[in-house]
Amino acid sequence: MQIGYKLAAEAFGPAELVRQAVLAEQAGFDFVEISDHYHPWLNNQGHSPFAWTVLGSIAAKTSRIGLATGVTCPTVRYHPAIVAQAAATLALVSDGRFVLGIGSGERLNEHVVGLGFPDTVSTRHEMLREALEIIRLLWRGGYQSYDGKHLRLKDARVFDLPEELPLIAVAASGPASTRIAAELGDALFATEDKPEIVQQYRDAGGSGPLYVEVPMAWAPDEHTAAKAALETSRWAVTGWKVMSELPNPVNFDAATTTVREEDILEKFACGTDPARYVQVAQQFVDAGFDRLVMQNAGPDPDGFIDFYQRELASRIPRLKPAGAGA
């Protein structure tokens, strides 16, 4: 079991994210994971810096903690050749601490370059498969070309490659994407506590680590925590079909007007009761995940990191699936 800390790039500026990553290393987290967005989910989150620059700065200011994108879409806003180059460089400057999280993307971030975003999930999966094939091809070394249905590569070479290539964790939520993760990735990335996602990945031949984000919101009391999560993170209860389709923060604001504090409390661990945090984390462990990312939507990141170090660091990493032996 490894425990990560989510760097909320939609809620904080770049220097603050670097500061939090340094604190996370000091607190004993195994890795940090950062979202790779162009827009925040909601306007009142107020931020969305370039994730790769932030990760490079974190690599320079830390020595032990792992780094990961959660996740990068390599099909529209970025060409996969650029992602292959960026990931290889980050692996080098971090001394092998980087994991490349890859996914099929959201319209929120990909439409901005004016090339459109595929309307069908099947097309997005076709593009994701081609992108992963291109990244793998470039990581073999030498000049490479690729002529796919959606994506192309012409006489490209990544000159600086690490001896040990980054792990690729592929985001998945159903049979088609878990198959891609098993066939072309090294690990699985998810956001839901559904055991069928893990089972589908294993059934498709996937044998790598299993990453998942665990919703939490720390504040001195439960109401304050839930209120903060409602204000900035209510999009998280809409489900992936909504999250992947809407184009701008204003649309997410409109789509989440009916989300209530009770909905947040049902999904998130809120407040200061360690038992509730362990209970929520246990659901993801029971689903089969072994790389838990603590995703704090509360108003005080320092308070959360301190709370984790004092109350959770001795409990959550020791969790085992229900029914597992000691």
C-alpha cells in the first residue's frame, strides 16, 4: 500500500502547490499527484497552472517523494510525442520518481485549442490507444513514424530517455478503458470505489499497481469542511459522464446547483473524526486499490497534512481488504 497526496491545481497557484508538495514529503506521503488541466472545474476555484512546470519545480525541491500526473490527456491539447518527451525529461530530473498518469480527457480542457473534442467515447478510446502506442514507440529510442486513424508521427525522436522508463497509469472506468490500461499501460488509475473496475483490469491481464483518489475534506468541524467541499468540489459527485462532457467552469456551476451538503457528507470524509476517514478509505481498499490518493477539498491544506500525519498515517497505510488475513 502506498499513500499519495493530491495537489489540487484547480484550487491553488503554482508556488503554493510546490510548497504543499514539500510539506507532503516531510509528512511521509509516498507520492504527490497533480491534475493536468487548462481550466478549473469551477470559476471560484480560481487556478489552473501548467502541471509540468509545477512538477519540475517539485522535483528540484524534494528528494524522496514520487510524482504523478492525475491525469494527462495525450490526444488533443497535447500530441503524444510531446507527452513522451515531457515524461522522459521529468523522469530524468526527478531521478526516476515520476509516474505518467494518462486518460482520454475532458472537454473542459481539450476543446481550448480549437481542434474539437470527440463526441463519442469509442473515438476517444481509439485516440487514447493510438497515443499510448506512439509514446511506447518513441520510448524505444531512435527515429519513429506512426500513421494511425486519428494520430500521426513523422520522423520523431526523443533524445533524452531515462534508463528506466516511467510507469504509465491509465485512467479507466469501464471494460473498454480497463482493457486499454491492461494492454498498453503499467498500472490503473480510477476515481471510483468500484471493485468491478479492478476486476475488469485484472481479467484483461493487468497486473500493475491500482491508483485511486479518496475524497476528503478537513476542517475543525464537519459542517465547515462539507461547506468548503460543496463550494469548490461539488463537481466530484456528478459522475464521469458529466465530468467528461461539459466545456467550461460556468457549465459545471450550472450543472451542480442541486448538489447539497448531505451529498458531500455521503461521499467525503469531513471534519476531524479519524474513524470516518478510515471508513471512507476502507471502501477503496475493499474495492482492491493499493495506491490511495488523499484528495483534500477542505479549506486548510496545512491542517489536513498535519491531521494526516498525527491521526491517519498510522492507520490508513495498514488497511487491508475486508476478509483478508492479518
